[in-house]
Amino acid sequence: MTTYRAATGDPWHALADGTRRAIVERLAHAPCAVGELARDLPVSRPAVSQHLKVLKCAGLVNDRAEGTRRVYHLDPTGIGAMRADLDRFWTQALAGFKQAVEDPVNPAEPIEEDT
């Protein structure tokens, strides 16, 4: 149970788990109930519920009632926040690359060694 609590609230940590990434990938295609998700995963239905709880606490999924079951779907706000983080990292990396290309270090004169 510690595994689930450790990822609570941090979307990057929540996605560090392969099963949770698989759930997010599945939910990217269409909303699903726990039973539907569990059919496609090598873990039990209760385990899927625990993974969904972590993803929900991390702001990556939401659920809604449909009759007697809960249907889970991606939370666009949480996914958007992660996308913004990635875009920021990518922008910083590109800016660093641009600077390196546009401001190359002038070739230095050979350094003479003292003999």
C-alpha cells in the first residue's frame, strides 16, 4: 500500500509506474470503467482501482457515475499541466542548443605546454 501513497499528488511520480502509464494510455483512447481496464491489464480489479485512485489524486483522471459503475477519463487540466512542464523543458533545451549553435566558442590558439 505504500507504493500507492508515495505517488499521491505528484503526477510525474504517479506515471513512474508502468501499470498507471498503461491505464492512462488506455484512457487516452476512450473512457473506461474499472472492469474494462482490468481486462486489458495483468493486475487484479482491486489493484486497478488503487492505481486509479493514485491517478485521480495526482489530477490525471476523473470519474463520473454511469448507473451502478464509475467511468474514468483523463482530466484535461492535469494532462495539460504536464504538457506545459514538458514544453517548458523542451523550450529550455532548444534555447540552449540555439545559443550553442549561434555563439560557438572561437577556436582557441593551441596551448603551449611548459617543458
